[in-house]
Amino acid sequence: MDYYERIKKIFIDSGIIFTKEELAAIDYADFGLGRIESEGLNLIVYETNDRYCAKEMVLLPRQTCPEHRHPPRNREEGKRETFRCRKGKVYLYVEGEATNLIQSTIPSGQEAYYTVMHEIILSAGEQYTIEPNTKHWFQAGDEGAVVSEFSSPSDDASDIFTNPAIQRVTQS
């Protein structure tokens, strides 16, 4: 089974009901790095408008969304987002006192681009809100994860990644 079929199957097997149109529009974000299975994210966007955004995300086992922040834009404070773990486990890292021994493995050769190490562990049914302009990154546990995101308006183009080589790119 290829990468795209695996992701689609995880969405379908999550127990969440998706339309055919939503499944056909999965955003496979590889961030322009060409290593989507280690640093990537897979999303279904339910709604994004000038007031709010709702997304469903799938991460393969140990797949990582690279460190980034949502800066102020258009006279707004920046994106505030709540992650709710639906299935699996997510290791979320935010600014704050570093956790002594983190549960994640930083993608090989990318250590310089993962700078925040305050660990929040989310199991199914748990959630955490990330304040605007806060550096963060996250990684699925050994079983992968399904995560809902509820946020203020989303503008991927304005996200600032710690790794300057990253581009918010969708694989087709």
C-alpha cells in the first residue's frame, strides 16, 4: 500500500465520518523537504474562514510536524489553536521549561531546527491550546495519531518555520 492509500485508510479507520470530497482533498504536506514519512503532516480541512478553522490531522508512527509559529498578521495576534488527540498519542513541544528527557526522536540531522522542548503528552481524549506566536512542533507516538485542530483563522503561508528550507508544500 502506498503512502497516500495508508493515510486515507487511517482517516477512514479513525471512526470519524468523512465525505468522498473530503477524502479526495487530503492535504499531504511534505514542507518541501521530500521526507514526508519523517517530517510531514496529512490534513483534512473542514472549514477555514475569517473567523475560525477546523481540521483533522493524521500522523504516521513517529511522523513529525516541524517546529513553527503563527505570527501576528493583518492586525491580529496570530493563530491560537487547540489540538485534541482523537486516537493514538501525540508528543507536543512548546516554549517553556525544557523537559529533561523527551519522548520524541528529532528527525536525523535536523536537531538545530527543533529548539523548544517543553513536552506535553496528549492521549486520546486530551487536548491542549497553543497561544499565538508560540513556537511548537509535534510528533505521533509509536501507533501514529489522529488529531483534531480547532483554531482562529489559518493562514499557512504566514507560518514561520525554524528551518529556513521549509516551504508549506502539498505533495500530489
